[in-house]
Amino acid sequence: METFFNPYISVDIVVFGFDDNEGLKVLLINRSRRDDPSLKRLKLPGNFINKKEKLHDSANRILKEFTGIKNIYLKQFAVFDDPGRLGDGDDLKWLRDRTGTEIERVVTIAYYSLVKLHQYSETELSKAYNARWFGMDEVPGLIFDHNQIIDEGLATLQKEFLTEPLCFELLPKKFTINQLQRISEAILGFSIDNRNFRKRINRLEYVVALNERQTGVSHKPARYYIFDREKFDILKREHTGFII
Amino acid sequence: METFFNPYISVDIVVFGFDDNEGLKVLLINRSRRDDPSLKRLKLPGNFINKKEKLHDSANRILKEFTGIKNIYLKQFAVFDDPGRLGDGDDLKWLRDRTGTEIERVVTIAYYSLVKLHQYSETELSKAYNARWFGMDEVPGLIFDHNQIIDEGLATLQKEFLTEPLCFELLPKKFTINQLQRISEAILGFSIDNRNFRKRINRLEYVVALNERQTGVSHKPARYYIFDREKFDILKREHTGFII
């Protein structure tokens, strides 16, 4: 008879928040809600799954429990399965203390989400949940492999951003090229030359200029654009979907 | 203190095999290698992970143990996590008997692979491993949710096939349009109109006609084509990658 080892399964959630002025941020919580300073190490919202719960339901439940955020689109993007990902230091001790179990290994299923930053009140997140947004370059050393989970989540987001019309979900229906550039820069993590960006966008048949400009702005009013999803889908099929 | 439920983790592998004449097949094994007819129910190659093993290493080890196949490209495509996926019938009883453990739940991580069918000898697979290839329409009812795993693996393969130049890895460097059509039909699971297919392919800038034809064939020798990966990458970036 073989011996079966039985690792634990958790889910962890990388919630990215975007705002025109503040760029891209990620939501982190303290590993304990209690006010013990030794427990102040930061982590992603995450926990073990329940016995009769699908992973997606676990992710939604856990996100709500730890941050109050609910009803957002969560996308499973990777399984973190390194047998040594818990390390053997203080983080593992904390986990064993908290669970009262001699946990040896946890496989975690990672989800990510992209939301509008200001849908969620900073004060409420912080007061009720001890959760807070961090700019991508402010993220400190987190427990376990959570920095790596964020890195891979961001890489997935960037990849989807470059091949799927993801950003248009975070923009108003009518947007300016400047807004599109700011979200692109925030997600990609570098600044893009203004004139090249404008040229590039003007060549895209599915970003359509309207005969309408901003009103009530102090600078020269910018033109509005909309995203034509139907055209995008047709072009995508034409040029890369190589059959049918 | 919360109670932590601890499901088991397994990997299951959907190996698709393609051949010009036989179309698309999938590799199945008996749930036991012993010759007890009551154990003859079919399943995907799969098993529990070991204590200190990454999932990808588990997938490679298990595939080799159960089929002898090694060193192939395995792609993780989904996690099957339905709490009721083991059912409560004969399959669960078999699993509990085999493991000597009152297993209640197994979360399985699914991988798929696409190989050339005739790289693997049918006789050896069958004699040494009790494994055999099944046409996609010959697959019987399998244990647990393994039919669903195959269905989702096939859907993933089809999706990748339509957006990535996957099929060229299964074709010789120089191929005919007919060969390209046969693999397309096999993977997509329906026949494609000859003339439309030819027109469609001739419009693709990255499938390049050579000034060279088949030799030693009894029918009218067909023209050879090659796949221009560089051109494909450029076009893909131009038309769907909307920035940079």
C-alpha cells in the first residue's frame, strides 16, 4: 500500500486597483486582525478552502471575509505548489499556531481581479478589515511566496492586457487617449512616448474617434473615443484565429 | 479555532495523439493493471502527488509510471474541484480500497499534451501498461469526472489551436494544405469545405507557399508550404496586442 501525503489547499487573491491619478495598486491585509505588532506582517487576502466548497466559492467567501469586497470578477491564474513555499521560519510558526495543526505543505490556488480603486473606501477597508492599498513599488516583503504570487499575477494581467481589451472595462464608455495612455502605463509599469502612443492608437480600427470633445476643462478639450468590441473580435479572428 | 478540512491533491493527464490518417485520439488506462475484470473501468493517467514534489514533476512522474511516456510538453489547463466529483459509488469504493484511506475529497490538477500518435508503439503501451488510444468518439464512460476533464482539455486545445500556431508543431517543416486541413479537422472535430479552406490559408501571410511540390505520389503533386513564425508574431502584435 502506498502512503498518501495530504497537503492543505488554500486560495489567495491578488486584487489590483486602478485609478487615473494613483496608478495601479494591490490590496494587502495584516496576517492577523489583532493589534499585536508581532503579527503585523502583511499578506494577500487568502485562507484554506472549506470541505464542501468549490475553489471559486472559496475565493469569493475569503475575499469578502478579509476585505468586505464582493461580487467582483475573479480569475484563477496559477497554482503555487512549491513544496518549500511555507519556508521554516516565523511565518510557518504563525500558521501552525493559528491553525493548531502541524501543517507541512499548502498548495495555493491564486486568483486575480482588477477593480476601480475608488469603488472601495480606503477608510472602511482599513478600519473594518485592516486592509489597505499599496502602490506596486511600495509592496514590502510579504509572508511565504506572496510577493511571487503578486509578480505572477501582474505578469498575467500584463499579458492579458496586451492581447485582450481588458482596460476598456476600467475606462468610462467615452474616454480620451490620455486616459487610455495612463491606464496602459500603470499596468505595464513604464511610461510610453506620447506621440507614438497617439499614432499607434489612431491606427487601431477598433478605437473609434467621436465627433465630441471634453467640456468644462481648463486645457484644450480632448477628443472622446469609444471601444468597438465587434470590430475588435472580427480583427482578432481574421488575423490570428487562423481557421474558420 | 477553525477546523481545517484537508482534501487530497492529484494530477490527471489528457494526452491527445494525432495522426494524418487516424485523426485525434486520447490515451486511457485501466484503473488497475491487474487482470480482474471488475477493475477494468477506464480512466485518465493520474494519481496523487508526493510530499515533496511540484505538480509538474508529479504529472511527469505519473505519466511515465502509467504509460511509459516521458519528456513531452505538458500544459496545466484547469483545476477540477467539485466537492462531489468522486461520487459515492463503486469508483469511490475502489479508490478507498486501493489507498486504504477514507478519502472524502480529491482536488485534481489537469494537464494536457498533444503528441504524434505513432511515436508511441500501440503494442508496448498496451502490453506493458494496459494503456491504449481511443478515438474521440469511442471514449466510453470513465471514472469520476474524467469525461468532463477530457471535454475541457479538448476545448482548451481547440481554443489554443484557433489562436496559437499549435498545429505546426505536429506537421513536418514542409507540409501540404491537405495535411494542414486534416489536422485542423481532427482537432476541431468537423470537416471544413476544401475550397474555402484553401482560400483562407492563401490569405494568411504567415503560411508561405514554396516553389516546390511533392514527389513520388500517384496523384497530382501538391505544393509545399512552410510556417513563418516571425511574420505570425509580428501580425499578432500588430492586430491584437494593442500597445507597444
